[in-house]
Amino acid sequence: RSTLDGLTCMNRSINVIFMQEDKENKFYDYEQEELIEENLDEHIPLVLLSHLNNICIKLAKNIDLLLRTPLTTGISTLKQSHPIQRQESNASSISKQSTNDDVNDITNNVYEEIIEKLNNDIVLLKTRLNEQEFRTNTLEDELNQCKTAHLSAKISFDTQEKKFQEQLQTKDKQLLSIATNEHDVIRQLLDEKTHAYECLNEEYMSLMTKYQSEYNRNVDS
């Protein structure tokens, strides 16, 4: 009876999980896909729960049937009866007991076959679950490797980018320094040329003054 109650509770829990899954699918406006063996990779948790639920239902029905089956011993006590009648009754009881034992043996064999099949189904489900867990662990390992590679590539990229920016800044400073030096040199040359021009202009003006004086003197003479 306690086993039957436990299976009933497990069945209710699984139904609650299915109802919650159905609500989530309706909330996100997705079509509820049929849980079939071809979709085992996509819906392995729900498939396992569905199989487990079916097994619990079958086992609960068999236990309930077993509880409802009367276990008659076929042994009756005959008090205050005739010895011949008691002997016949005892023979009849023995015959009925033998028949009941045969029926019970057959029933027990059927139950044992059912239980064995259910145990095989459970072992199969556990095997599939282990395979799925192994596959999940493998995918998690690959994901971790990808994350590690991505992090390493990001660190390398950031390092190269920082180094390139430093090189650009150094190059800009060098170019600016060269341009400043060239500007200073050009400014110095320009100042020198300006000074030379001014000197030549003064000399030219002096010569023109002398020439004009000589010209005026010759004209007056």
C-alpha cells in the first residue's frame, strides 16, 4: 500500500512537471511538440519523465490489482462434522488449495515478468540518461574550451591593440618633433634671408643716393 501511495505521488509530481512545461510553452507561444523517440536528443528529459510516468502507472495498476486479489488459503476447519464428511472436506480443501497455489504461482510469474520488464525499462532509461549526461558533460567541456580560447584571443587582441596604440603615439610624437624642428630651421633660414634682404636693400638705397647725388652734381656742372 505504501509503495502504491509513493507511485501515485510520483505520478502526480510528473504530471505537475508536464503541466508546468505546457504552461511555459503556451506563455512563449510555442507549439507543443510530440515527444517521440526521433526527438530524443531534443527532449530527453521530458522523454525520460514520460517513460518513467508510464512505468509508474503500470506498476501502480499491477500493485493495485495485487492488493485487490483475495489471497484465499482454501483451508477450512470443519468442526463437529462426520468423520467421512470431514475427510471429504479435507480432500476438497486440499484440492482447492492446490488449485489456488497453481493460480498464485501463475499470477506470481506474471507479476515477476512484469516487474522484470519494468526493471529492464528502468535500466534502459538510466542508460539513456547516463549517455545524455555524458553528452552534456562533453558539450560543457567543449564550451569551456571555447570560452578559454575566446578569453585567450581577447587578451592577445587587447595586448596587440594597446601595443599598436603605443606605437602610433610614439610615431606621432616623433613626427611632431621632426615637424617642429623643421619649422624652427625654416624660421631661422627665413630670418636670415630677411636680414640679408634688408642689408641689400639698405646698400641699394645708399648706392642710389650716391648715384643721385653724382647725377645732380654733373647736371649742375
